[in-house]
Amino acid sequence: MGTNSNSISGGTFHGPVLQAGSVHLPKPQPAPFGLPARSVFVGRERQLAKLAEALGADGELVAVSALAGLGGVGKTALAVEAAYRARELFPGGILFIDLRGYDEARLTADQALDTLLHALGETPPPGLPAKQQRYRSVLAALPAPLLLIADNASTADQITPLLPGDPRHRVLVTSRHTLADRTLAPRHLTLDTLTEAESVALLTELAGPDPAHPELAELCGHLPLALRITAALLTDRTPTELVADLADTRERLTELDHGPDFAVRAAFDLSHRRLTPEEARLFALLPHAPGQDIALPAATALADRTPRGTARLLRGLTRAHLLQHSHGRYRLHDLVRLYAADCPTTEAAAARARVTDYYLDTAAAIRTAQQDPTAPGLTGWRATQWLREELDTLREVWTATTDGTSPDPGVVGATFQVALVNLALIAGFTVRYVLAGQREPDKIDHVLRYLDTAAPGPSDLPEDPYATALTEATEHARTLCHLAAELPAHPHPELTSVALPRLHHLLALCRRLGETGLTGEILLTLGDLRAQLGHFPQATADLTAAVTAFESTGDPDNAARARALLAQLPD
């Protein structure tokens, strides 16, 4: 029998050596990477920084971040851009799944897990619990962190079954709704439209530079989807032609259409179809209300529902990002307003009549309460605040209800009153800018533009004491604005010679008209100014009178401000 012998040479070996005819080693599995192609992207640096912070944070729980916003606002593009920038944080891979939450056939958790397990190289077992177990086990066995992007979710129950159990991994969700349930408590980031500069930059990247881009961006409401459609439309139209086409509000949504999957109206349809019948009813009525925004009391009149019920509907529309909410007021995006105006309703005329009556009745009640303190109605600083907030809407109501006849004296008077209130406050704030050395040209220019249009109507208005006061107040406020723009430093001698007399005139106007709350505002400004100039006895008198005025109108916040300034004065 022969002998076999082998010899291995060519190096030094420490330990046993295995020799075989052939050795089969398993191929290393590449990390899954399912991100869509990167698209043209501009701006959003603040939001990208917040996402980078969230994706890089350590913790004991799986970090979930949720991007929410109006359809077409660019949630998916932002999520994809953030993921590309954070690739190095996720050597375990990046998974992307479109849950189609707003389509008629949205992805179920079962279907989503099938897709994700296949992406991870696994065969899905039968049954949802078994799929969840396999999915979480595979993720736990990964050698490095992974990022899951769950795009276009409509409800929290689409997301919860997809959450990894391993806290190394991260989840980024996009939705048109603000999502949460007992398990899902994401870090929310609400996405707004682009700034004007970002909108113009996006159009320039997509279609090349053109002087018409700022106007096109404005007509698109700075909505990224509309801007991208506009860039596509510019392939067969000049910018000037497209501006003319989009300027027609009746046809704007029809023009912003480049196919069934690339149209603004279609994007809004997906959100609208998920509204409840009551939410859809109010949504269709909102564009028929006067003014650009609306507060709860007016919305209650518009909806003809209880305040609590109306507030619930407004919250639902806000969570769906079809309505914007800020400082107690609700506003429709310009393109959403056009969409809502096309929604069928048989109640538009009746709803507008109800909300118009609300504005007329409230303005008339304020005027009555001024003449008769025992009469019901808003009084003091609450009346002033309501008038200030509703100025633009009151002007629209007043114009719409005249129809060539005499304007309603209550609305005219209330409109003049709020104009005077705003002017007096502007004068005071302008002086405070000078005192603080914070001369801001943009703000002062904005104020001057307002002063040019402050008078709310034609010259043949019915006589009203506020009309005369308005003329005087406008002149005083304009002088103070120019002073604030021109003074090189503070305190300045001209501040004493010009600002003090003007403020005294405004104070006399307010007292003559019985505007106690506004009197307090002017006294507060005078006291602050005199304190800065070292006129301490007069400052003490003004601020003490301001406290009294604010207390008599039930305005504790401003009373506290006046007391705080008093406390800083030397004995």
C-alpha cells in the first residue's frame, strides 16, 4: 500500500493547519440599502440639523422621528436627503418603504413586513406575529446600526409593528398627519413651505435662472411640489406665459398638473379623502369666511356648531396639515384655499352670512359698551385685542356689506378705533427701538407702508371721532418712524424735542376718546423714555398712572411691566 505525504512550506505556522481539496466560505452579506435616488435639494438646513441630531442621539429606546406636513411640502425629499447625509451612522444599512398610507390600497403591517424581510434577505414566515418576531430577531443580529425610513404613513398602526426592538437602530417616519399612539411617541418635526430664497433657488436649479422666478414662487405658495411642477411646465412655456396662466386663481390648480402622479390637486385629494364628514364640511366652508385667517369664535359662527365641537374639528384639520394654526388663529395655505373653494357645499352663503353677522354684532357691541359701561360686550384691553386682531377682516366685512349704501357706523367706528390703537402702539414701539439702540430699517419700512394705508375707507365716511383722531395719530406715528430711522444714537436730544410732544398728543387723543387701555400703553412708553433720559420724577408719575390704567382695564401683564420699570427707578 502506498504512502501519502504532504508538506507545507513557505512560512512559519503556529498551531494546527487544515488542508483540504477545496474550502467554501460564505459570502459576506452586503448591508441593505434601499434609498431612492437623490433628487435636487435646496435649503432646509435647520430641519436637516434637527434630524441629524435625532438620528445620532444615543438612548435606551428606539429613537423614532416623524416628519409631518401638508401634501407636497417635501417630507420624503427631506427624509431621503437626511438619510444620505447620515449614511456613515448606519453601517448596518438603510431600509426604505412606501406605506402608501393615503392610497385606497394602503400597505398593511403584514405586507410591509414581507417587503422588509425580503430586503434583509429573509423568507417571511406565515402569520403577522411570526413575521414581527423574525424581523426583530434579524435586526438584533445585525452587527451595526440600521435606519428604517417608513414613508407616507397615515396612521400609527402602520408604524408600530415595524419598530425594531434593538435601541441601536433608528426609524424616520413621514406622514401628512401628526402620528402617536400608546406605543409610538416620536420626536415630531413639522415641515413648512420653503422660504422665498429657497423657492427661487429650487426653480433655478431645476429650470435655470430667470427674473420671473420670485413671482412664480409666490404663485406656487412656496410649496415644493408646485415648484417642481412649475419647473417641468417651463419646458414648453416661457416664464412670462406661465405667470399669466397661474395668475388666474380659478385655473391655478388645473395648471399645476403634469400628469396623474405629478399634480397639486391630486396630492390634496389624498389628504381630503381621509377627513371625517364633519371635518370635510368645515373645510369646504373655511374659504368662504372673510379675511385671510380666522379665530375660534368666528369659526364657531361659520360652522354653526358649539365652540367645543368647532375646536375639535379645527384640531382635526390642523393634525391633517390642511390648516395652519398659530397664536390662536387658523389659516389655509393659498393653494389649499383654492382647493377648499372647489369642494362642493350648499351652505356657503348661509355660512358667510353667519360669520359676517358675528363680526358686525361684536363690533357694534364694543361701540355700545364704550358709550354705556353697563352694556354687555367686550371692553378694555380685550376689546382692543379683538379689534387689533380682526382689523383686516373688519375692513373686508365693511367693504362687502356696503354695496353702495351707507357703511355700518359700528363697523366703521371699530375699524377706525383699531387703526388708531395700532398706530399708537407703533409709535410707542418705535420709540422703544430707539431707546434700545435697535433701529431696524425693515420693521420701520413695514410700519411706514402700513401708515400709508391706515385709513380704512373713502373720504365720504360718516363722521366719527376716531376718524379725526386717526388723521392726527397717523402723522405723529410717521414722524416717530422717520425719527427712529435717522437717529444715530440714544439718548439723543431730538428724541426729547420730537418724540415727547408726539407721545403727549397721542396720550391726549386716547384720553379724549376714553381709551383707557391705550392710555396705559402710551404712559408706559413715556415713563420708559423719561427714565432713559434721566427724568425720574416724571417717569415715576407716568408709570404709576400706567399701572392704574392697566388695573382698571383688567390687564395684569402690562400692569406688571409698568411695576417692573417703577422698581428700577432710583428712590
